Amino acid sequence: EYLDNITAIGPRTVGSPENEVLAVNYLLEQIRGIAREGTNAHKISVDIQRPTGSFSIDFLGGFTSYYANITNVVVKLEPRNGAEHAVLSNCHFDSVPNTPGASDDAVSCAVMLEILNTLSKSSESLQHAVIFLFNGAEENILQASHGFITQHEWAKSIRAFINLEAAGVGGKELVFQTGPENPWLVQAYVVAAKHPFASVVAQEIFQSGIIPADTDFRIYRDFGNVPGIDLAFIENGYIYHTEYDTSDRILTDSIQRAGDNILAVLKYLATSEKLAKSFEYRHGSVVFFDILGLFVLAYPARIGIIMNYITAVIAFIYLSKKVLQSKNRAIHNVKKLLTAFGLTLTSWVCTLVAVLIVAAFVSVIGRALSWYTHFYVSVFLYGSAAAAKLILVHMLAKKFFYKNMNEQYLGDIFFDASLMIWSIALAVMTQMGLCSAFICTLWVAFPLLTKLMIHKEFSQKGATMKFIVMYLLGMFVPYLYILYLSWTVFEMFTPVMGRSGSEIPPDMVLAGFIVFFTMILSSYFVNFIYLVKSTKTTLVTLTTVFVVTLILVCSGIFFPYSSDAANPKPKRVFLQHTSRRFHDLDGNVVKSDSGIWINGFDYNGISHITPHVPEINETIRTPCEEQAPFCGLPWILPVHFMFRLVHRSHSRKPAALSISHTPRILRAKATCVSVSAGPSHMSLYVRPHKGSALSRWSLGDGTPVPSVGGDYFVFYSRGLQAAPWHFWVELMAPEKHSDGIVSLGIAAHYFFGEDQKSPQLYALLERFPNWTFSSGWSCTYDLFVF
């Protein structure tokens, strides 16, 4: 009911009445109803916070954020006599424009309301307070959480937090970030969560920055110095941030599961003695991973380091004894082991290169993302190619390099070569401080134990059924875990390829992942190529699958996108009807134009759309305005480095766009600037001219942070009402500056209301095929020189 009612409000963009009034009023109504029905064991306090502030962040190439009068709904549930310490639970009720935002993040707010309801009715008093933050500006790049943690008086009492997020729609909620350096928090999740799903691998992948996303976790960690747990739904990311993210697509089981986990962990933390002294327990990282969702293994990273090195040392001792068991043949044995080691690595490199060439070919001929709707296509195409190439390299080595050599000896030496590779990888990853090195430990310890248990069978002639069964049983644990991990990785990454911009070839990325997992899964089965008499049938089968799939992909039979009502996989396209004006030093307009700027959000650009809207073929490619920051284009965020194809459909008349509240720069004396009469979302771009340098400003921490490319980007948003935006910049400039010292551009984005879409934009959007998610809005762009 909570979820249905929140999403029924519609898109909840920051600054819109839906977000600032309707959603807030609904939350307050529910919270007050819960408070009335609560027991005497607790007291509930409610506060509406509307902060104004600014900060810099290195996300998306780096930019500075400024927010004014945004909204937070804050609820504190505490014992009747009060509490000194608190645990925070965070969700956000705002959504991106043009989407109902059921999974991101209305469902989390619904779960929090139900948890508040459950705790308030409990007769069991908590030891610490629980603060529920329903934040109203997360989609504006984490603004509301910054306003809360840096300005709200209750923030001082918070010792830990749980952040509820989404990167997909429903399914299991994955713990993909913890800490920093608070093992007791992970232990709390391990003990309390009823349906655990957690991975330190996901944490290290996410924190590496290769996924273009971030959460409020970063704000609480960096600006509040508070440790926490970050959870997110990850399944079906194809419809994340689209119009299809509706409440009916989130199964009740997913909501129940999330509620069970979060309620249990919150109760555990709110009654924990460690919460009051959380900083005393801040020591080192944690290795954590779940086993098929049944339970979580977690241990301090320092223990993991010891285990990893002991495992690696034992493996190296074993390999050394094997090599030195016959002093007369020690040098011969070393050469054979190193040769097998080199051949294994060579087969991996050859496989990677070959499969990436296939992926590059598919991309060049315009068949990228053929697997986007049909994931099995990627397995048949790149998986079969990878397996076939691996087998081919070793078949050739067996036939020409190891001709007439003992099969058992070859099988044994290639097993040892794989063990050597994993042992080196284990030592290197441990030295690098990667908690994910536990995977290498599994791939060293279990194969080594298997080898020691069935060493007699290794010396028998041929790969007998008894040997194969015992071998598979010994390898069961690492193989099962890698298959489980690969499912999680592909579940997260495959949909991301449809929203990662036009600069990154998605087929190259996915092919790389498939080759990586193929190499892992094949590492201890390469030796079977040398044990069995022939692998020709396997090679021919794999090659046939690859060739047939490649032909079908090249023919275009696998269309990337789907409009299936039950399981849509849309193409994302963003359209901005833009009116631009360029001013000279005297404030005169020297150039103006108007048109619809079109960006396809994946590698295919708009190539699949042009047959449906033929005039886009005649589109003028938008030239870069070299003298203007960010090419004179109205980026809402500094994601320019992610896009290769930029199209602009020009209107003949600049008057094609009618917007009632164009932002005005009111004053520009020296370095003081004031902007007023703009919409809720604006972007400010600053480029110092040659010889000038931006030294200080009144934004962020006072130190200007350049974005990728060297220009400066400021993202602005506000709630319903906000005072004119005043700020100042300080530039070091040469004495002679006839062409000015700085260019300043400002774009105003209209995400809701009567100004959101012009008639021309409406008409164009109606012609887009139903397998697209087209998000459109109007904007103005003005460039000034000072």
C-alpha cells in the first residue's frame, strides 16, 4: 500500500510539487498515523528539514554541487527516556524525471515506513535511537544526504547507518559496500540478516569506479565520517530509471525479504553495546561473502592475509617438492613446469585477443548489444569462441610440441601449472590489499587438497570414471562459488551496458568478462585435454555453435531492444529542446539557435531509431563550440566524456522554444554573480581564458575542482522556493585581457510543469518506437564573457 501510494503521485523530481508537497504530505500523514498507534515504550519525533549547501565530488569526472531549500523528512524513534546514540536508516523518495521510481527508491521508503510501524508498536524498548531519513534529493547527486549529515542536529548522534538503494527492480538486495573499516557492522549483518546476500567482490568492483553510479553511502562516509552498510536491489536493471519502474513489477517476496533483513539488522544495531563506541571498533577491512544466500562468511582482512599467504606458501612448497623430487631431473622438471605455465598464459592471451577481435568486428558492423535482450546469445557467441580457442591452442601444443609424451605426465604438469598461476595471483592480490583474494584461496586450497587425495589416480593410465568423479567432487566448492559469483556479476553488469554511454563498446566489455570467467572455469580442466585421446568433437561442436551464432548476429536477427510488456528492455534516449544564446564582452547576442539535441545512451547511438524517424538522418551533427566550456552544450551533468555521438535537429526559427522563466544573470561586477528566475535545475560552466586561472570561489570547500577536460562544472538544484543564487569566483588574470578573462555558461533545465516539453518535442517523442524510453525536456543555454 505504501509503495502503490507513493508511486501513484507520479514522477517526483526535485523542485516539483509532486516531490516537495505531495510526497512529503503523504509521508507525514503516514508517520503521524504510526506515531498515534505506537506503544508507550517509545517516543517519535518528526522534523522537516530544508537545507541549503554546497560540496564538491569526484564522481562523473568531478564537479561541484549547490542545493537550496531541498526537503528531508526526518523521524526519530527512541526510548521514552531518550537516547544519546542512534543508527540511521536512509531512503530517498525523489525520482529521476519521467519515471515513477518504484524500485529507486520508493520501495525502500515503503519498507522503512513499515519498519517504523513495527518498531513503534513493540513493547520492547530499544537501547539506542533509530533515525529514519526520507531524503528528497538523492537523484540530484546525493544532495539531501549531504544537507542532513552536515547540518541537522540529530546527525551528531549517528554512529552507524543502513542505506537502502536500487540498481535494478526487485529481486534480492545485495550488500555491496560496508565500513569503512568496521568489522563489527558486517558481523551485525551476518548475525541478524535472515536472508543474507553480500559480497566484498561487489564492494571492490563498485568502489573501483567502473560502474557509473554512486549512493548516499559516499556522503555519510566522506562528510559524516560514519560507517555503514549499503544495500541495493540488483535484478532487472534494464528498466531501472525508466517509465517501466512501476510498483507492480516489484514482487511481494522481494519487499518481504528486504523488510525481514533490514528490520532485523536495525534492531540488532539499536540494541548493540558496540554502537555507542563504534569508533573504538574501527580497525581494518573485512572479507565477506554469502554462500548461495544461505549464510555469510566474514572475517577480518588481517586474518585473510595470513590465510592467503599460508595457502600460497603451502602450494609453493608442494610445487617445489614436485620439481625437486628427483635431483637429477630438477632442471628438466623446472623447464617443463615453466613451459606449461607459459603455454597456459599464452592460451589465455590468445583467447582474449581472438574473442575481443570478434567483439570489435560485431561492434564495427553495427551489431553491438545483440545479446541485450537475449543474454544466451553472448554465451553462444563469445563463450563458445573462448572455449574453442583455449582447446585449439592446447590441442596444437599436444600434437606438435608434446608429441609422443606421456599423457599422465602432461595432465599432471598442466594441473601444477594452473596451481602455480593461482598461487601467484593469490600472493599478488593479497599484497595489493584486495579482499577479493579469497577467491584465489579457494582456487588454490581445494584443487591442492583434491590432488593430494587422489594423487594415485593421477598416475593411472587414462582419465577413468572414478578419477573424474573424485576430481569433480574435490573441485565442487570453488566451481559452484564461481558460477554463483558470475551470475551476480552478469546480473549487475549486463543492464549497465545499455546506459554506459557511446564511448565504451559494450561487446568488448561483456566479451572480456566472458573470457575472464571461461579462463577461470577452464583452468583446472585444461589438463583433461592432455589426458583424453581426442577433443576434436568438442572443438568442432563449439566452433559450429560460434559460427552459426556469428552468422545470425551479423544478419541482425537478434534485435537488441524489447518492448515486451512483461519484460521490457528499452533503449534509452534523451532529448533536449534547447535554445542557445552566445554573448560577447559587451553583453550583445552574437549567435543564437534552437534545436532538439538527441543523445542515445548506449553504444548504438540513434542508429536503430533513424528508420522510424527518417529526418534524423538529415540531422546536423552538433559542432563543438571551441570557445565555450563543455562545447557550448547544455549538459545536465558532466558526462561529456561518455558520449561519442551527439546529434542536434535544428529548428529554422529560434522562437521554436517558448520558456517563461529564462534564468537571468543579474549582476556581474568584479567576481560577484547572482542568478535568479531560473527553474529547479541549472548547470553552470566556467572556463578561465588562456593566462587566467580560477583560484577560489564561494562554492564547495572554497577550492575549485575542475572536471574532466579542465572546465569547471557546477550543478544547481532547489526546492519549491529559493532565494536568488549568489556566489563569487576569484580569478588570477593577466594585465592585458582584451578578449576577457573568463567564459561563463548557464543552462536551465525544465524537468516538469508546462515548460517541460515544447510542441515540437512532443511531436518528435510520439514518433519514437515503443522499444525506446525517451526522456525529454526543454532547456536554455546562455554563454557570457567577462
